[in-house]
Amino acid sequence: MEPDGDLDMDGLLAGFQDFFREHSEHWIERFQYREAGPQLLLQAFLHRIVNGGGRIEREYALGRRRTDLLIVWPPIRPGVAADAGMPARRHVVECQILRGSLEATIREGVEHTLAYMDRCRGESGHLVVFDRDESKPWEEKLYRREESLDGRAVTVWGA
């Protein structure tokens, strides 16, 4: 958590990258649907925040190779109840499987992430791009970069 009681999304998603690098081959093989495996693993990893008082809402775009997650985190202020009239913080996480061009996948993913942020009043947007190419080294697959469209930022995470 950050000092203001909000989630440290950068720390959380960087932690997922480390976890995914170390354990993905063991878990992905267990899923019958290889395309869904990385997304389900991310959802399970993030679900542990629910134990801290937040929640995860899922929206699936079936047939589009993506999943939207909305993390809703109540504000926590010393001496103030979490529901004392302060709006919950909302963080959008979009998952996409890389097919074809990385730049095209990121461009499309950023557009989807920003649209979902508009719909749900998201404060931050994160796009996780899963690269299933086993011949690539992890150093190429794991990255963090900022992308923007019309002056609005989305953090892109490679996995």
C-alpha cells in the first residue's frame, strides 16, 4: 500500500512479472485453455488484494483475446472509516495476448484500456501484454513502459 492508503499498482504488477517469470510454465501447462492461462494466473495473483478490503470486477471481451479487470480499493485514512463518504479508488487492468505486432497490440490495448477507464471512472490504467513466444528470452518479454493517447497515460507491462 502507498502512504495514502491506496494500492501500489506498480509494485503489485512488478511483483506479478517476477512471479510469472518464475512460475508460468508450471501453471500454464495445467490450464486446458492455453490462451486463458496467463489471464487466470494474473487474476489469481491480484485476487489476494481482496483480503485487504478491495475487490476485483471482471469483464470479458470474448473472442477479442482480452479481459478487463477493475480493482476497486476503498480509501483508508487514519481514524476515518473506509466508507465515510470518500469514493473508492479504481484501477483498470487490461490483459491481452500478443499476436502479431507488439506495437499494434499495445496501440489497441491502450485504446481499450482508456475506454474502459472512461466507463468505470478509473483513475489509473494498466495494460498487461502476455507474450507466449517460448523462443524469446524473458529480458525481451518483461518490461514496463508508459504510453499515452490524447494526453492520457496507460502503463504497459510485458509478461
